[in-house]
Amino acid sequence: AQSVSQHNHHVILSEAASLELGCNYSYGGTVNLFWYVQYPGQHLQLLLKYFSGDPLVKGIKGFEAEFIKSKFSFNLRKPSVQWSDTAEYFCAVTAGRTGFQKLVFGTGTRLLVSP
Amino acid sequence: EPEVTQTPSHQVTQMGQEVILRCVPISNHLYFYWYRQILGQKVEFLVSFYNNEISEKSEIFDDQFSVERPDGSNFTLKIRSTKLEDSAMYFCASTLAESDTQYFGPGTRLTVL
């Protein structure tokens, strides 16, 4: 069965600091990879996704993620965080090219950006 | 931009009572999902639904759970006899195509006393 690991449960950064959140998955076949964000009091929103092609994926709000197949990783990055990036970030994976794509989530990383 | 909506935002119930959580998926979407997140734990898949039938369900989704699409817009999750451990945030999601991005609703926080 697929699983997703997020290494950092809580991250505290100052504004303008660079961000990298780790995500590793376990599945040997074809995967689709996602980062979702949940701002305080709001619902899960898609930040970015990787299905195929360029392993460096750019998402909304200046976020990007790199799929490294050999490392089973899909780390999220942002060069300069803002206070408004304070949220919980979830890495998720679906497996296979056909069939119903249930998402398997990591435990999430709470990011606090101090002004 | 179209959104998935869920009602109620918060439901408090007594153990053993039935609850129905409601979702209105994005109007042209065809695939529907329920997930839940127990406080402090990861978001977990419960069930997927397409063409008026369950396509996949997790071990969590036992006989106490059921889903229904009673009309062209609503997608409901029913828990027949709630237990304390059913307390969680329940998220509905929908997609247009089976391998497409899932769009989530804001969730219903269920508290079982």
C-alpha cells in the first residue's frame, strides 16, 4: 500500500526565509503527486501537482516542488515566505493511471511564519 | 470559481445517534469522495463513488457508514449509530475525471459526545 511521510511536523520561519518541506512516498509504480494547503479556518486547496513531464513543478503563490523519482521524494519549496503562508501543508499521492484515485496523505506540516 | 460546499460546518451529536453529512460537489463533476481527519492525525480516505455506486471503500467505512447521491446535486455520508471515535473533520471532494485533481469542501466537524 502507498504511504507518504512528511518529516517536519512543525516549522517556524521568519518572513523572507526560504522554505523546504520534505515529502517521501512509498510506491514502486507510477504515481501522481500533490501538495495541498489548508489555511486557518479554510478548506484544503491544491498548491501544485505532478502527473508527468518536467519534474520541477510550479504552483500557485510562488511555490514549487521537485519530483525526484530515485529518491521517492516530492519536496515543496518557496524561496521567500510571507506571513500569509502560515498554514498546514499536506503532501499526497495517488497511484496508477486508471481507476479511482484515492489520495493518500502525509501527516501534514504546520508552518508558522512570523512577521 | 466553482466550489465544493458542505453542511453543516459543525455537528454535535450523542453517541448512538444517526448523522447525515451533506456535500454539494462541483456541478459537472462525476467522481465523489469522502475523507476524514481525526484531530492531530492525517487525512484518511473513506469512500469513492461514481455512477451511483461505491467504487472503493477503506477499512474505516464499515456497515455503519453509507453514501448516497439522492438527487443531481447532493452527495451525503450517513453514519447510522455514531461512536465517540467517529469524532473528526469530514471532507467531501469531487473530480471531473477519475484521474483529475480532487477539489475539497471546507469540511464538517463532527463531535460525538
